[in-house]
Amino acid sequence: MKILVTGAAGFIGSNLCERLLEDANVEVVGIDAFVGPTPKKFTFQNLDNLLKHQRFTFLRENLLEVEWEKTLEGIEYVYHLAGMPGVRSSWGEDFQNYVAFNILATQRLLEACRHVSLKKFIYASTSSVYGEKRGKVSEELVPEPLSPYGITKLTGEYLCRVYHKSFRVPIVILRYFTVYGPRQRSDMAFHRFIHAMQQGMPVTIYGDGAQTRDFTYIDDCVAATAAVMNAEGVVGETINIGGKQRASVLDVIALLEQILRQRAKLTFIDQAIGEPKHTWADISKAENLLKYQPAFNLEAGLKNEIDYIEELYQS
Ligand code: UGA
């Protein structure tokens, strides 16, 4: 079985490829252009295990330039994880990259997929499409993104929907909620917090730190994502993938202080523009359709990320 993963060198993409290859019948073609905010050195390292794998082929290509007809030959499943990530950096001039990588690239890939008989096309979306909501969010709520990033990801979702409706591309949309763990991008909160604390440097908190996130551990995220392949009744659906433990930013700092046995020096700055105060996933659909059950609490997940970051900056 041949699977294409776009964004294969990324945080979620590289972990997903490793997981998919655990099945001896699977061959993975991974594509990545190394365009995200993480230093390339770190992103290259994400591929270390994969490049040794006989059933993994890597293409360093920009999705806007790929010869899709050739690349999609024999592919049965597409995981489209590539994109320009990050909520806070999507304002200003960088927006054109968000449009290019999240909208144009998605449209080109979908257009090519019209002509291929795929089993599933899985699109990685985000909790950022919801905007500010009260309580748990279920998939039927009207999305109201607060950031340019959220708008581009939502547009990607709508593109998936129209290609599904008009050309039967068998799409499945997953909305991930703030994923963390080993290989987390270096612009994301936990990566920054842990690295700063390990260096004895101040930790920057946006706003008062009372904002909460439905933090999702990478192995849970990957388990849900891999489960889509064999799940029934998922084509055309949008599914939230949230974590086991929702927490505030200050809760996380307190937990890090406990695990690392040191006090964090905190610097509070203005709240970031375009972020919701709270995110909270209703995961009943994922439980039903994907038999998803998040297993990792924050303490276990943070310990693994701490080990990863310690090693990353030593190498
Ligand atoms: C993350 C990802 O960056 C997005 O790509 C993804 O789509 C999104 O999750 C999502 O789930 O929708 P975010 O929730 O901002 O976005 O994730 P973090 O960077 O881990 O930030 C978590 C919280 O920590 C935010 O409330 C942010 O304000 C705060 N934060 C972040 C700080 O207080 N200080 C920092 O240095 C960084």
C-alpha cells in the first residue's frame, strides 16, 4: 500500500510517517520543502530515522512545483500535512506565504487528485478555524477564525469540501488542537518554555497566562491520524482531535517547574493578537469514528518533550 505524506519532515508529518511504516505492507512517499519557522537543522533531524528506512522515499520539493501526475502514481492514501503553520506570525507581509502554502498548494494537490482513484485524502486542519467559542467545540459550530492563519486553513477545508462534492475526492478533515511532544516546532509554546528554562532564561508569557489550550500529545495525534485509513464512515467528515488534558499556560509552567525542579523566570508581555483565549475540543466524533482515546497526560508528554529538547540543543 502506497501512501503520500506532504509535510513529511515536519513535527506531525515525520512522526506520522514513522508510525505508518510500522505496518510492513506500507510504502511512504514523503514530500517537504522546509518552509516552516523551525530552523532547517532541526527539521532535517526529524528525517534521520526515516531516511534509513527502505520503504520510505523522500522528495524535497515545493508543493507548488511538484509534477503531481507522476508523483501520485500508485498512491492510495494522501495525508496532506504540509502548510505554513503558526497563528501569531500570520499577520503582515508573511501572509502571502500562508496563502501560497495553505491555499494554492492545497488547491493544486486536490486538482491533481481529481484524476486519481484514491481511497482517502486526509487534510490536516486546526482548532484555529473555530475562533473564540464558549465551552467544548463540536465540528458543526460555525467557524470564525481570528487570525489570517486560521482563514487560510479554513479555506483549505472548503477547497477539500468542493473537490469532494464535485469530483468525489474522498476527503477527511482533521482539526488538531495545539499538538506538543518530541519534534514540536521551535516557535511553539512548550518548546520555547522548556528551552528557556533549561538555559536559565526568562519565559515569555503572552497576556496573563490564564489562556487555556486543549493540548494534544503527538502520539495521540498520530494514532488518531493513522486510524483514519481503516476507519469506516469518515469520508466527507470533519473530526476534532483534542488531547487528554486541557490546561492554562500558567498550569503548564507550574508543571514544568515541578518536573525540572526549578523556578521559571516569567516575563509577561501583551496578549498576542488573533488568538482565542480558550480552546476545548469535543472529541466524541473521533471517539466514535476512529475509536480515538487520548492516552497521554501533560506530565508524561512534557517529560518526553523535555528529553527531546535537551538532546536537540546539545547536538
Ligand atoms: C498551535 C500551532 O502553532 C498552530 O499551528 C496550530 O494550528 C494551533 O496550535 C491550533 O491548534 O490551532 P497555539 O495554540 O498558539 O497554536 O500553540 P502554542 O504556540 O503552543 O501556544 C499555546 C499558548 O501559549 C498560546 O495561548 C500562546 O499565547 C502561549 N504562548 C506561546 C506564550 O504565552 N508564550 C510563548 O512564547 C508562546
